[in-house]
Amino acid sequence: MPGVTSADFDDHPERALLDRIEEYYDAVPRHSARVEDYGPLTLFVREGQGWPFYARPARGWSGPLEATDVHKVRDRQRELGIPESFEWVAETTPTLRSAVEESGLVVHEHPLMVLDPGTPPAPLEGLPGSISVRIIGADDPILPSALAVPHLAFAEPGTHVGLAGTPQLTQAVDARAADGSVERAIVRIRAGLTAVAAAVEHGSALSAGQHQPLAGISEIVGVGTLPAARRRGLALAVTAALVADARSRDAETVFLSAGDDGVAQIYARLGFRKIGTALIAEPAE
């Protein structure tokens, strides 16, 4: 989002809401990561196995950022053998984009969307009777496939009907069992840090996603549909179930980052509206 300045953010109509989301982004990784401070930047380093974390602006930082700041963190990420990844909100830290781009990273934009507290549940129609959409508990046998489906979905991005189907899902479930991700998810579900929802048919998840509640706010993450099962409204139904569960846990603010503007239009059908731009920086492929 070139051209955004700190002065622009001071006048941003959603400043209070974006500040809350910024606090949430800083707080969530602290449950399962070591924190290393590098002046204007914070690096989260996962303790143990699991999805690696990233660097982001230090809590409360509003000053300038330079490429040298980014290079210090990238050097440490390479030393640790973790991805050279940075995540932040364009509107709250406008000076970071030019710094990461000058350091050689590529920035990807994602619509940042929020569901206002008073938004009524959206009616969902057209799901086949053979499909049920529900929250998946820690002991639910569907959990392994609910964790595996998004990996296949993100390997074939977009909304078109893809190739990966039941055989590939079976392989992905085995992979999740082998890497310990199911056990880690069970711990987080029981601790109330993660909730999982899935659209289930014939004993297997066809679409799934998660939300992560913390202090009255929750982010919906990782919603994906088995590529061969797309175009059936499953991801929308899963998202609606996650919203309902988040609200049942007293989350006043529910938000997400859409993959692109096309995906954002789908979430808009549930009442989500864009309030900013989430940015992810990583090395060029």
C-alpha cells in the first residue's frame, strides 16, 4: 500500500479497531513462541515443533524503520534456520513496507476484513443433506482430516475445482499424524486457544478452518476446501460456524485476512468488510 503515512493513520476512521487488532497480533504468538526484541521489530521464535512464526513491528512502535533494521532480523532468522518472514498491517506501520522491500523481500497484500458485532448471521442455503458443519472437539475422529484439508487447499490456491481429492487427503492425514500436528492441535483446543470447524461428509472433512480467541477478539485462519470439493459453498459454511463459535466465546471482534480481492468478495457475503491491508513479506521464489 504505497503512499500510506503515519499521519494518514492518525486520521483513519478505523484507528481504534486497527489498534485492537495490532495488540492481538502481538499477543497471540506469545503463547507458544520465544520473543526476541530488535528495537523497532519483534521476532517470534516457535518453541518446539509446529508452524514457524515471523517478525513484526514491536508493540507500540510508531517511529521510522530502515532496511538495516530488517537485515538484523533476517540475519537472525537465517541463523536459526527459520523462514525470513514479516507480517504487519499497512495502516498501522506504514514505514515498514519500504524497509522490507529495500532489504530485498517481496510484499504480498491481503484484504484485512472485520465482522462488526451487530452483524446478523448470514443465511446459508444449498448444502447437500449428506454434509454436516460443526465444531470439531479434541477427541473428534474428524480432527486429523480437518487439519489436513487446508494444506491441500493452499497447495492449489484459488476457488476453481482442483485435482486433489480423497486419495490425496488420506496421504495428508497420514502426514499430519506423523509430524505431531494433531497432538499439538489437541493441546490448543483443550486450552481454549484454538477452535476448529469442518464440513463433514462420509466421515471425512471436505472443508475446515480455525479461529483463535483471545481477550474478546478472534481471528479466523486457515479456511480451506479440498480442491476437488470446491464450488459447493463449504468454506462459507465453515466460516459461518467459526463466527458463531467465536461469538459464543464472547469475541466482540471477529476478523480475517482474505487471500485476494476475489476471496474477499466471498467473505463479504457473510458481512465481513475491509478495514485495511495485511502485508506479508518473504524472499522472492
